[in-house]
Amino acid sequence: GLSLADLEHELMRRRPSLLLVTPNFQNPTGATLPLDPRRELLRLAARFQVPVVENDVYAGLRYRGADLPSLKSLDRDGRVIYLRSFSKVAFPGLRVGWCVAPQAVARRLLAAKQLTDLHTDHLSQAVLHRLHVEGALAAHHQQVRRRGAERLTAALEACRLLPAGVVLHAPEGGLHLWLKLPEPLEAAELLGRAQAEKVFFVPGRVFDVTRSHPGALRLTFAGLAPEKIRRGVAALARLIGAQTPVAAGLSEGGAPALV
């Protein structure tokens, strides 16, 4: 997840005007910021007088372990602007979210939104309100988490087929898995072969403006039945195994490192 030492260095060097953080099941890595680093992040923000935008859209997708307090709930000086959305826990097509911010910030955000799109779609808000009042939204959320847990379990179990040398971050929720291939393999070069097998992923380098993650990739397990997940990961394991250099001492069938 987020390196607080690197963050402190960048805050000293660049003096940014805003810090954007996704503390739960971050896209693309799936990483979650532990409790003590959350508190330290807020201390750094206070020290350097920088506001924090907490993008917490994945918080409702925890399948294992205990929920962690949001940065906003730990905030004591009104520094955190908190963002949530129904799009991940309800339906992707219902693009309705909300924001908790100091009153002055909220007024400016409201003005900016009105200049951008006038207002959020009324029909989507009415649908969500009806689902909530009738109790269907809570029931649907439970189903989303149950199915998400099944898919995550299937994905992690299937990843044991990956060759030794592949490093996997095993999240407790969210939608994504982050894999690091053994050197000198590059995810972008592997993608074409994977697509021929009807396996799709996103190379890690597209998530970084410095293009510094050529050997990383993101797998998304949302929306797929567990059996399809197993077949897809098994196919990916075969492709990686076929490309893994023998000289590196790596062989197909080994267990990946779980972080």
C-alpha cells in the first residue's frame, strides 16, 4: 500500500495542495491502509497543512476481517473530504454518490457540480431511495458481499497454480488482484497471448504515469462466476509458466508468494 516514508518525502519536496487517498481495497493493487498508518497519514497532513480527499468507494466490499475506521472518522480538524458511492455496492449503472466535507468546501463543490452537469440524475436517486425504503438495497448489498467473497476465494485458490516467483497481494475484499511476474517477463507482452485464450487483464504500467511497473498486472474478479475465474487463472498460469525462463530456476506449478 501507500509508503508513508515516500509520502513524507514528497510532501517536503513538492508541497502539494491536495492529497488523494483510497484507503480500502485500492484500485489497482487491492491494498488496504492499516489503522496506525491511517493515523500517521493524518499527522503528516496536519504537519504540512494539506487537505485529504478520501476516496472510499470500495469500503462496502469487505469480505473478510474487520472494518477499519475511515480517515474521516479519525479526522479531528476537518481536513478530510470524504467520498462514497453506491455504484460499487448497488449497481454500476447507478452513478450516485455523496460527499462529507467542511461547509465552505461543500459550497464550492456544489457550485462546481452545477457548472459541470447541473445535478445528479433524478431517476437514479429515486430508484436508490425506493430500494432503500423497501429494504431491498441492504439485501442486495449482502448478496454482493456474499458473491464477492465466493469470487475472491475462487481467485485466490486458483492463483496457487501460478508458477513460483509470481508475487500476489491477497486482499480481504474489493474487486481486484495485483500480480507481479518474475523478471524479465512483461505483462504487456503477455497480454496478447492471454487474449487469445480469452483471458483479459490490465498491465500494471498503464496505472502509473512513469510506466514503472512492466512486470505487474491487475486481475478483476468481479462479475465472473467462480468456475470461470478458475479456468481463466489456470490458463494464465500456463501462459506464464511457458514464458518463465528456466535459467531463473522457476517452474510451473509452484505456489505464489502471498503478501
